[in-house]
Amino acid sequence: MPEGPSILLMKEDLQKFAGKKVITASGDSNFEKMILEGEILREIKTFGKQTYLVFDEFAIRIHLLMFGSYSVDGHTKPDKNLRLGLEFKTGGMYFYTCNVTLVNSEFLSKIDWEADIMSEEWNPKKAEQKLDSNPKIMVCDALMNQDIFSGVGNIIKNEVLFRVGIQPESLIGSLPPKKVKELIAEARKYSFDFLEWKRESVLKKHWQVYSKKICPVCGQKLIKKNTGLGKRSSFYCEEDQKLY
């Protein structure tokens, strides 16, 4: 599943269509595409792993899920995979094997934009308050909670926890306050590192523990385990990551 930084890169690819009029709309998403034709795409917004194509009276929410993809200017996948295609005078955008939903303006107004780990509106104090109110959850679940860290996925989770030296099954309430602040700060910092490495096509070269077998610090064999309520893969070092 694409994480927040990858969604920002998608926004950059789509941005040239902001302010343009939709000429034709197609795809098998579950709403009438004709309502899009003749509408101006006013803005493209992202919230974590979600993208919003904003029009005057409504917006289209796009979530790529596990295997979704998109293309710009060229229709690159079979028609059966096309969920939404928008064509403009200057080209087109196409979304495949993903979730596409029509939402109203009120829906957008209720989004907690301050929870987006990569947004200028990101509010670390609010994230800290949310963590404090959930002391019994594992830190691996907390990082993947999109209401707290919108945009964080499994790669960011693993790499952040290694950077701050916390074992993924640690409980939030057991972390020292200083460690909680460090966790929050590193989640944002690593997300922007991810963005730059992804832009330069060198992301995998910078992975320290994700999908790795040996700890780059002590040389011990890394543990691979499905952790937390989500049972997502965690890669960690028992020597260099402390269980709180």
C-alpha cells in the first residue's frame, strides 16, 4: 500500500490538471461519471494515503489500497481495471484497481488535516495528546493508526522504530515522555527522507531493517514478527530496540 510520501509524489504528477475542465470521464467506480464532465478541477489535496480531487460542489476520494496504481496522459492498463479516468484538453489521469468514492464538501470539512504527518498543518502536540489517551496500545499499532499518524505505513513504522530504538510491541503508556516526543518527531522526519529517496528512486537502498535480516548496528539477526492488532510485519533488533 502506498504511504504518504508516495501519495505526495502522485499529487505532483497530477498537479498540472488543477484548474482545468474535465472533457470526458470514464471507469467503473460506483457513481455517475457524467456529473464530472464540464466541471473544473479546482484543487488536488492529500490526506495521508488518500487523494482528493476537489470540484466546486463535491470531491472524488481516491485510495490506492494495496495494489492500486495510476497513470498520467496515457491509459496503460486494461479497461477492466480502470476505476476512474478523467480527460482534459491537455491530457488525462487514470486510476486502476483502487477505491474511488464521491464525497461532498461537508466530508472534507470534517477531516482532521492536522493529523497528516506530511502536511504543513501537522500538529505534533495533538498527536502527543492522542497517544497519551491510548496508553495500552502497542507502539506499532499507534504509528499505523491513521487518526494519529495519517500517511504512515509499514515501511515508515519499521524504520522509525529502529531509528528511535523502540521495540514495536512496547506499550505507549510505558514510554518515557521524552521518548514519545522523539517518536513523533522522527515519524515526520523519516517521512520526508522517504519522500526524497523515493523521488530519486533510491528508497530501498536506505532501508535499515525493513525486509532485512541483519542489524546494521550490531550485526545480530533481526527478528521478523507479525505484531500488534493489525498483525503487520515488524523487523527489529532485540539488542538495539528496547521493549518498554
